[in-house]
Amino acid sequence: MTKPKKQLRTIDAPFVALGPSGVAIRDRLKHLTPQDDKVLRLVGKRLGSLASRDLADRCRDGNDPSADTWAARKKGLTAESSSRWAGSITKATHDQWALSRRCQLAHIQNLEAGTRTLMHRLSQPLGEKGTKKAGGGYRSKREWFHKSRRLAILEHRLDVARAEREDGVVHVVRGGRKLLGNRRNLEKTQFTEAQWRERWEAARWFLAADGESGKRFGNETIRITPEGEVSLKLPAPLAHLANAKHGRYVLASQTAFAHRSQEWADRVEADRAVAYRIHLDVERGRWYLTASWQRPVVKTMPLNAARAKGMVGVDTNADHFAAYRLDIHGNPIGDPRRFYYDLSGSAGHRDAQIRHAITRVLHWTKQVGAVAIAIEDLNFTAEKTREKHGRRKRFRQLISGIPTGKLKARIVSMAAEMDLSIVAVDPAYTSQWGGQHWQKPLATPRRKMSRHDAAGIAIGRRALGYPIRRRTTPPPHHQSDGVGHRTVQAEPGARGREGARPPATERAHDAHRRTGTKRGTRGTSASKTVRDARSSRTWTQGSPLDTD
């Protein structure tokens, strides 16, 4: 009895990722006077308290917000600050509340996936083997009992989360939940209470203003002139600290953005909207200014143009990017490249490692002459739950460590600045089919091919529109290629594409005739010469025949 063939899921078509929707640049505010530092602290503290109160009011409104309640909140904030500061605070409040709602929905979906997995496994007999799509039964009564207790806990959490979502209740911590948790573990974090208090207060300050198109230099609240002069509108209770007209305070620092300075200057001179944020790095004792603006989301180039000069396929892993260059016909060129990074340590270190690895990938892509990079459209949101993988803790850590979210955001924005396109492909079966069809054929004594390198080839071929297999199935009804040519790399106009491939014995005889060697000798064969030439990526032209 033949084994039924496995049903493969539908492969989505590749597409060119859209360009970045916004730009953010940062510069340090140097040479601030003690009075500047005092004013920034007072303004941040004052507006931070108003932002905290406004967020609490918005959370109390729940799922029933209205224009009247928003107008009442803004009117109350205007009396204690200014109209523009009130607008920035209320907008930030709405964004933070909406983000909390999205996180709440993701948490509910995660709990639902966990409860479904536990209910299925608890319904299976003890020791029942599982499949790739569904887990089997638990191994012992003791494990079954503990998992049944965990199911009851998850169901209770799910009921609470659903009830809170229906009532519009969200849990938000201004300043960060992690920093709040450090207050209960000062000994472990090695902070004194004063050090923690300083960080907590600085994280809750509010010094951000949205841009306004048509206004002078694109922002009336925090204004930066093309020459770099920084000034801000003081809230009404702090108007007595102003050192310029109309209740404004001018800082002694001159700003000069090192990155995208010309683009920023063009927007400021044209009075186009630019948003600014000022924050204090407590550990370094430095003030920083961040400028950001929106740009229209456009596709960098069509898919056919991205394929015109080949492709660089990149396989994303927990500790490195495995890249391989392919020509326009889907043939791998050269040797695989690996770009390593270390995701251990602090969040800043991990972020820097990802940026550095992406930068090296982009520079290598420009060096080889390609104009597009193919990556997998990965999403491990529902694939790293504790209930799905059980005891496979190392595997959960592995897929959790792959920087899918940061990779998508960073590689798209960084590639756009280097005039490169990102082609996203369906990740289904790339590692499996790449290892099956490309890992062994490309492995040589001097080239070590890993499964990840082969997956890079599979990703690049899928982005180019070719199947991952190197050869297609012969026509079913006769030996010729009446249905279509079998070699997927061959173009319709290639000579000899319809011909049958000669047997290996005939190729060996032809090689002996071309080189003039006899069978049984220990001389170097033509096939070995060709293999050596291919491995060294050189071509050796034989000497012409001597004629009299």
C-alpha cells in the first residue's frame, strides 16, 4: 500500500517590501548652561505630571471616548500649559492607549493558543505520539496533573483578559514596567533608591512636540532654526523663566545633525512638519534631541527591476545571516557569506549588533552588483509558546532570539538609503528544500555548505521566480521535451535545451577523447580538471593544436 503524499501548503508570491514611512535623527545638546538644565528639568517634570493625569483620564473613559471628553481634557491641559503642548499630550495619550489595546489583544491570542494546545494534549492517552501539526499525550500521570493545573490557570487569565478588553481596561505604566519592577529588587539591580528615583522621574518626563505644516520651521512648540538654534515654548506656570519674546526659552546649545542634515534643513526651510523630542540619558548625564518626520510610503522599485541584476538571498538565524549571491537565472555564484552577531547582553548591545550585521550585508550586496536582497517574511508570534514546544526550551529560546521584528524595520529603512530593495518571500520549506537540493551538490573540500547557506539559495531562487529544485520532472508521455524543457535554468532561446542529457558513460568517453588520455592511466582526467577550475572559479583555455 503506497503512502499518501504529504499535502503542501500554498506558497505566497514574493513581493517588494515598501519603503520606510518615517525618518528619525538624533543629536546631542552640548554646552548647556546650568540654567538650561534647570529649565529643561522643570518643563519636563511639569508636562510629565500633566501627561500622567491625562492618561489616567483616558483610561477611565474605556471604550466610550468621544469628541466632547477629548475637548474637555485638552481644555483643562491648555489652562495649565499651552494649546500646542495640550495637543501633543493628548495625541501621545491616544497613541499609548491604542498600543496597550494592541498588546492586550496579542496577549489574549497567546493565551487562547496555549489553552487549545493544553486541552488537546490532555485529551490524548498517556504516551500517545504526536505529529508535526499536533502534539501527543503527556508521558506520565504526574505531568498530566501539572498540565491540568496550568490549564486552569491559563483559563482564569484568559477570562480576566477578555473581561478587561470588553470593559476597555488597559494596564499602562508611564516610565516602563521594567523600571517599576526594579524598585522591588534594588539589590539585584545594584541601584540605590536615589539612583532609581532619578531614572524613574526622567523616564516619566514629557518633552515632545508634534510638527505643524505651514508653521515657522515646521514646529511652533520646539523650534530649531536652520542655523541650529533651539528654543521651546514654556508652559504658562513657567513663563517667568523665558529669555526670549513670546514666552520662549532659547538654549545655549547649537544643533547640527550629522545624519540627514540636508534633508532636515530642506524641510525646516520649507516650513514642513518636523516633530522633536528632548530626553535625558541619566547614566551619561547628557541631553539628546530627536527629530522625526513622515514620508510617503512608496515601493522602491518594481519586482522585475529588482530581479534584473540577480539577487542576494539571506537566511535569518539566531546568531548570523547566511547570504548567497545568485545570478538572474537563479544560479549560485561564488561562496556563501556569513555575517555573525551576538544577541546576548543589554538591549542596546543587541540593537547595535543587528545594525552592524545588516550594514555588512548591504555593503556586500552593493559590492557584488546586486540591487535587491531576498529575506523570509518570518513571524514567530504564535510559534514560541511554552505549551506548543513543551520541554524544548532551547528551541524556544532559539526562535525567540531571531530578531524578526527589528530585522524587518531596520533592513527596510537601511536598504532604502543605499538604493537597495527588499524582496520578501514565503518562508515555507526553504530550509528543508534548500538542504535537499543545494547543500550536497555545492559542498567541496574547500567550500563548507551548511543548511543555512542552502536556505539562502532557496530564498533567492523563490524571490527570482524560480522553483527551488534544480531540475523539473521529465515529461510523462514520451522521452522528448514536448511538454517543456526540463532544466529550469535554461532560457527558451538556449541552444540544446530540448536535447536529452547524455549518459555519464558517454560523457566520460568524450572527456578521454578530448584530453587524449587512455583509460587506466593515472594522469589527471578532464573531469577533475573541470572540477578544479569550477572550484577555483577560473577558466583554463587549452593550447591550440600545432599545425605545419
